[in-house]
Amino acid sequence: MMRAARLHAVNEPMRIEEVAKPRASGTDVVVEVKACGMVPNLANVLNNWENWYPHQPLPPKPATFGLDPAGIVHEVGEQVVALKPGDRVYVNPLRSCGACHACASGNQMKCDYFTFAGYFGFNRKSLEIYKRYPGGGFAQFMSAPQSAIVKIPDNMTFPQAARMGYLGTSYSALKKLGNLAGKSLIINGATGTLGVGATLFALAMGISTIYAVARGKPLLEKLRRLAPSRIETFSNLDGKVAEWVRSKNHAGADFMLDSLGAVADVNAMKDAMMGVKRGGSIVNIGGTGADMLFNTKWWMDNSMVLTGSAWLSTAEGMEIAELVRSGAVDLSVLEARTYPLDQINEAINGVASGDGGFTNYVLEP
């Protein structure tokens, strides 16, 4: 048996319960969870998700959530060849069917069965995935397919690894923009969890100039200090983002990454988009949920590209692990606030009380 935090109904606290510990078989592994990242928006999800996005199902209740787990391999199935008990790992919560063209080509995010273990699904087919992998990382142990496992280096702590999903979402989005060397980039929502990660990786990937946009000036200044000669900051409370960017660079920025949250004003995204140069590219990872109207002729005439990007592949997680191992990306600028399993409800309600995207919230089962 093991202890797990389980949700029995929305708008209710999670309960700490004794449940059966998973066993490894086939190509699955069991990981002893040492840290699990907490989604900044988790309290809203647990209270309102089924009203916001009824077509995207939550796991059947009682459910063990926990999106971003890291820990130690405890047991491996008889078909596992590249992992062994004792390995330090991150568990990518991305689940897919594993057999379609998208999965076979390494694009699991495009699979019809794309699902977040320990969080939510993307359509009703996710319920089939939850039958096979029902639990997330808010437990002492969890099972996962070997294809979801990323070995982490010794210089990456478990709380740092428990932020891999959000770091990886930013990293994967930046890769979709192409070569960043010598280019300029607007990061909209730059001081949030996704924005801070995007800043760290864009700097490591050779970006010349970051136009960092957010509301709060103290956090913007903290972000600027990461690379004062390469980061310029602007509070969107002071005016139009596009006008500010073009006052710095008349042609506009080469790229834009939008990381605004689900409840943000979609017009803030539209404003920042207008600061991108002709032929530029925009990637959205923030999840702003409202409809947006823009002039489609402007879009056509300026040869603009808009891409949506969700999460990271396991391969991209391996790339991040190597960037950290080599020192190309330094995660020591991030602060982890950790909670024991018994304080799960206090932790959920305390998320977002820290230093913006520089703070991540971690449960240590």
C-alpha cells in the first residue's frame, strides 16, 4: 500500500488515503515520487474546469492528480531495457496511444489520445488512457510507460525537475520558431512560470534581444537582471506593447511567444502580436481561452505565422536535461516552495503567493 492525495469531487479538499501501490510489468516502470510540481492554476482547475472546458475530461474520481513528477525508478517491467531501479528521473505526463503515425514519428502531442496523466484529457478518448494510467504524482509511487521517462543529471534537483513540464513547454515552443541566434523575441507574460522558463532557454539558444512584457515592474526588473544587455522590459500597464516594441525596433521583433494565462485579456495578446515584423512567427503556449478577432488581410499581406504548441516530448525533456547538465541553462535562479503530502490542500491554495515565475510549488510525497 501507499499514501496518495485523492480528489473525490470538485470544490472539495483532497483526501490523503491508503491505496494499492502500482506494480511494474511489460514496458512500464514504477517511480518513487520525490517531488511533483503543482500547476499554478490548479485551484481554479479543480473548482471550475468542468464548466470551463467540458469537452476536456478530468480523470475519473476519486482521482490522484499531480502533473510534473520526478523521483527514483523503483521497479521496472520485464520488457524495460534502458532503465533500472535507482535511476533519477522525470516522468513526462504526456500519454498517447503509442501506435498511430503521430506517435511513431515522435509527435505524441498530435495523437488523438493525447492526455495529461494526473491532470486532464484533451477529448473523450482520454478516458481510455486513464483506464491504463489513472494516477499522477501526488502519491508515493506512480506507474508510467518507459517512453515517458527522462533521466536527470546529478546537478538537477528533484524540485527543479518537477518544473520540467513548464520549462519544456517554453523550450518546445522556442524550437518551433527556428534558429534564434541573433534574433529578437517578444515574450508576452514574461514574468510568469512559462515566461521565465522561456527567457532562460532563449538566452541559452542565442537570442540577441528579448522584449519582456508583463504587468508588474519589480518582477520585470528581476528578469532583466538575468541578462541586462539582452533583455528590455515593459509593463503593459504603461501603454501599447506594439508601439513600445516598434519604438525600440522600427521593423518589429522577429518572433513572439505568448504565455499569458487562461483568464488573461486576449486583447493583450493581440496588442503584442502587432509588434512582430513582416514575415514573423508567433507561438502561443499560454492558453488564453477567449476568441480573438484580427484583420485577416493584415495576416495574409504580412505573411505571418501563428502556431499553437502544447507541452514537450520526452526527447525534448532529454535535451533540457543535457542543457542543465552542461551548465548552458542554470536553474539556480528558481526558488522551490515545498510541501509534504499532508499539506496538499494548503499547498494548492498557496500557489501564486511567491515571486511570480521565479517560484515553483512542489509537493514532496
